Amino acid sequence: MTPLPIALGGTELVAWRLDQAVHATTWDSGEGAYRVGGRWNSKGVRAVYCSLDPATAILEVAVHKGFRALDTAAHMMTAAVIADVGDVHVVVPASVPNPNWLRPGIPDAGQQGFGDDLLRRHRFVAIPSAVSQHSWNLIFLAGGATSTYALKFQEPFALDTRLHPPAK
């Protein structure tokens, strides 16, 4: 059962991440972001991208891979508990220099540099998702916050089959 968020009476801030099963043990390595860069980090920066709810974690992966890949390749859902909510810097949308950075699209160098700077200055960065503007992602640098979060669980992910129906 998914734990309740703090706002609904839960006691933990949980970060969620969906990875291919073969990469589940290295979920917090930032390897993919290091190799190719991401929305909020430059290539060579080991950013770990999570979401503040499991549905957003699924969408964040599906927007890149599609539901077919989530249905046909083994994936694992990871939940990690953030020890101190005070370690999370919340990015207010009005503080982002270019509002287009919060919309779907290809990130540019300015956006990645802005994210690199946030990650250097804060243990965790909560920022609105471009996939779902009313959802949030949580990003941190691999190795920079290891004592400030703990793995809660990892479990096999099973896509709802309605999201990958047979061709008609």
C-alpha cells in the first residue's frame, strides 16, 4: 500500500523512482543523467530524478520510453524516505527565469545550468514536473545526500494493461 503523503496524515516524505529492473540496485547513482544530461542537469552531473508520488514517476519514464516498454521490460519501483523535509528546497515557478523550462520540450543549456546551480546549493530540489504541471519531481546529486535518505522498498512494477492495449 502506498503510504499517505505528509499532507494527508502520513509521517514520511517519500521519493519515488521507476527504473529498469537491471538498474534497480543502482537507482541512486545518477548514471543516466551523468551520461546524457537531463532537464535540470548538464551532462557529467550525477543528478538522481525522483517524483513525489508514484504516478508521476511512471509518467516521467513513460514520456521517454512509452507504455509499451514499461509493459514488456521488467521495471522496479523504488521508494526512499527523505529524513528531513527541511533539506528540500522547493522551486517556486515564479523564480524560474524562463517559464518555458517548466513546460514540455527539450531542455537548453540555460535550464541545465540553472538546475546544476540548484543542485550544488541544496541537498534536495523539489520542482514542478513538465509532464504533469500539478505534480512534483525531487532531484538530488548522487553521493551528496546519501545519509539524508533511506531506501524504504523496491518492488516489481506492473503496468496497468489498459495503458498498452492490443492493436484493433
